Amino acid sequence: MVNYKELGFKCGLEIHQQLEGHKLFCNCPCIIKDDKPDFEVKRNLRVSASELGEFDPAALYELQKGKYFVYQGYNDVNCLIELDEEPPKELNKTALNIALQVALLLNAKPVDVIQFMRKIVIDGSNVSGFQRTALVAINGYIETSEGKISISSICLEEESAKKIEDKESYRVYNISRLGIPLIEIATGPEIKSAEGAKEAAEKIGMVLRSVKGVKRGLGSIRQDINLSVKGQSRVEIKGFQDLRSIPKVVEYEVNRQLELLNKNEKLKSEVRKAESNFTTSFLRPMPGASRMYPETDVPLINIDKKLLEKIELPKLLDEKVKYLEEKYKLQSDIAREIIKEGIDFEGFVKDYRNIEPGFIARLLIEIPKEISSRFNLNISKLEDQSYFHIVLEAISEGKIKKDAALDILVDLIRNEKIDLSKYKTVSDKELEEEIKKICEKNKGVPFGGLMGEVMKKFRGKVDGKKVADIIKKYGK
């Protein structure tokens, strides 16, 4: 077990989140494609010095590989700006608004003036050889179980191209992703453990998902981790898609560093890749500060009080979950899934006032999972919420019992239609007569067995509590 406190462990995060809409400096849509490209462009990149005449070590490392780059693009999602053949258009103001919302939700202070910079990137992932990036806010924080974690900076920048092939002499990129607005959130080094890193990433992810216009799905968010031990050099680990892998990767990396220190080997400040088996591998030297210089094609943007007052902050997902828990007495995990799936739960409750909110929640969240596991059916059809309305309306009007809900949804998935007469409720008189017959026929059978026989016969047409009461009357 790693004792992070004894090791002098320091850790911080960099979160990169893609946005919806159109790209940062043109009107091309934020659509990432993987089909056959419409065109290819070949380029060679070279390193330029900073204003001080210095060269970035990471850029020099890439240049020494001597590769040329092939860029594959699409006529409907790429333009001359991605190919660096045309200057950038006006900044995407919606993306800026989203970045400012995120900054304020993270308790950060927006800067007075936004100045876009060119950050040298010579690995080919940007056709121009640089990435446009701008500082939006500073000095924020989040609260975690390990205490307050500072948010040192929030930036708005261009997403890079997607690498699809890497050979000894060349590298191929898909540029449909290039230029998508990207929010970069950097924390301070106050994270105290591997689990703390995961918790902080989850907290920031929750804030991001609370904001409209933030992309969802695999690949739309990436986490990088910066860590060090015993006052040694900082190491950056890239490649986290699944937050659950963070604690293991951090633990493995710390153990790797300790092994080197035990051998009296010096730790290098470098960028490493998180592998699928939780180990890390060398990517490149750590970039330096000399790779940034002002972007002269993008005008300065003033962030004044009037602009900030117009920004409407959404309610955080955690607040929405707590609200559903308290108002409708829902379990935390069910409430969280309702919010995560974007279900208009209160709309359902309003439409079917005579049905308990707890049952509505179970119908929307738990019953589909039960159908998937028990019947091995594709429940994607239930994304059409009209199916749930059919069931709830029938229950609300007294045409069927709640117990029939699962069977009706199974029929709807299989046949895309339903005969509600199959599930028509049974009268109390008929029910009692049938239960009496079953009890007489199965004398000596325990209560559970009798209950099973009755429910099997009526398949959701009757109320379970009522059945139990009648069995107690006759099943002696």
C-alpha cells in the first residue's frame, strides 16, 4: 500500500473538454468523421524560436524524427483555415460564453483581457505547427474530501487533429477534429492521493456536464495527470479516457519512480502515456515555457462587468440530483441516472399525478435494465420515451396494474405494438375465486409457492399485496 503522505506526493490535473456547435475560428461544424476522406495534403513542419531566441525541447525532439505529415480532410467539416491557408475568422462567441460559465462555476476569476497565443506543436497534430490557446480565468477551486483543490487556470483553445497512422518516415492525421473548441482546466498540485485524483476529476467532470453545449461521449473529454514524489521532477501522464483507471495508473507510476530512486537513478521530467495495463511509457521530453508567442491574427477580447452579468449559470448536476432525492424521496443512484440521461422526470410526475414518483423512477431507470439482463433484449428502443407514456397512461387510467409494466415494455420492444387487453385488470371477485381454487389444489405448499403460482397465472394483471392478503385467507 502506497503511503502518499510519506512520499511527499504532489499531483495536479489537466482536463480537456470538447464543445458542441462550430469550430473556434471558422463556421465548420464540430463533427468528427472516420470514413474515407475527400482530400489529402502533405506537409513538413519546422521549429521556430521564441522571442528570446530559445527552442522548445519537446518541439526539437519531434523535429529530430524527420517525419513528414499527411492530413486527411472532408469538404463538409473542413475549410482552408484548418489547412492554414486562410487566417482565422472571428472567435466563436458561444464557445467563449461556455468557457466563462465553466470558469464561474469553478469559482475562478475571469481575466480582464483575453489574448490568444500560439503554442508551438511540432508533432504534426496541428497543420500550422502551433495551437491557438487563450487564458480565460484563474484562481478557482473545488471542494473535495481531501480539502480544497485550486484551479490555477482555465483556457480556451483549438482541438488537435486525430492521429490515425504512424510510420517511421511519416504520420497521418484526420483533421475533422482540428479546430473544435476545447476547454482546458488545470488544477494546482494539492491532490494528495491516487483516489483523490479520481475524485477531483469526477468533480470537474460533473461541473462540465452541467453546462449546455459541452460535448458528451467517449473521446470528448481527456484527463492528463502531473505528479511528483520526494521533491523530484514533475512527470505528466497522458491518455486517460476512463476515470476508473486513474488510481491504478498513478499507483503504478509512483512505484516505477520509487524503483528508479532506489537504484539511485535520476528521475527525468517527461511526458508519458498511460497504457491499457496501467503502466506508463515515454512519449517525449516535458515542453518548456519558450513555446508560446502572441497570435497576431486574433484581436484582443475585453471581459468587462457588463459581459459577465449577461452570463446565466446553470444548476450543477449534483444540485439537481439532491433536489430529486429530497423532493421525491428517490435513491441517490436513481436520481443521478435520471439527471445523467437528461430525462424530464418532473414532466412525467406532472402528467401522472396519481402514480407514485418512486414507481415512475423505477419504470424509467430500473425496469429497462431488468429487461436487458433477463430477456437479453436491446433496450435502445426505450430511448423513445413515448413507450413509457403508453404504460403510465394505462396504469393511470386503471386499465392495467403496475406489475404489468415490465411485460408490456418487453412486448413493445419485441413487436413495437401492444394489446393492452392481454393485461386487463381482474375483478376482485374473480381474483378471489381463482386464488381459492389454487390454494385448495396446492394444499401444503408454502406461501411463496402459492404466490408464485397466482402471479404466474395472472402475469401483471393483479396487485401483489392484494394477492398476498387473499392467499393468507385461504392458504392454510
